[in-house]
Amino acid sequence: MDVKQKIGQRIRELREVQGMSQKELSYVADLDRSYIASVENGQRNISIVNIEKIANALGVTLEVFFKDVKFNERTTRS
């Protein structure tokens, strides 16, 4: 799994735990819904600025965002 997929999967997990739709997350994070969808699907190279916006919208710190077992695995390039 590459880093884009790991980040997308983490966003989806945190969003679902919060009971938020992609539309709700995009509104709170001030990002387009289609952008959120493409990030969650691992299709977009997201900036750290947008990761922070999404983490804030989900009510988690960057430390909590990246504190997940999938970020301890080696990343493959695609």
C-alpha cells in the first residue's frame, strides 16, 4: 500500500467513526467533496496543509491522525 492509499484509508476511517459523510467533511474542511473522495481512494497526492484541514475538521491532531499502525509499515512507490 502506498502512502496516498494509507492517508486516504485513514481519512475514511476517522470520518466514518465521526459519522460524517464526505459532503459534511468537505464543508467543515473547506475542500471540494470530489477532492475528499479522490484522496480517500488514494488517487490524489494530498498536501500537508490539506491533511491538517481534514484532521482539524475531524477533531483530531496531526499526531493522532498519523498514530496508526498502517503508518508504521514500509511504503511502496507507485
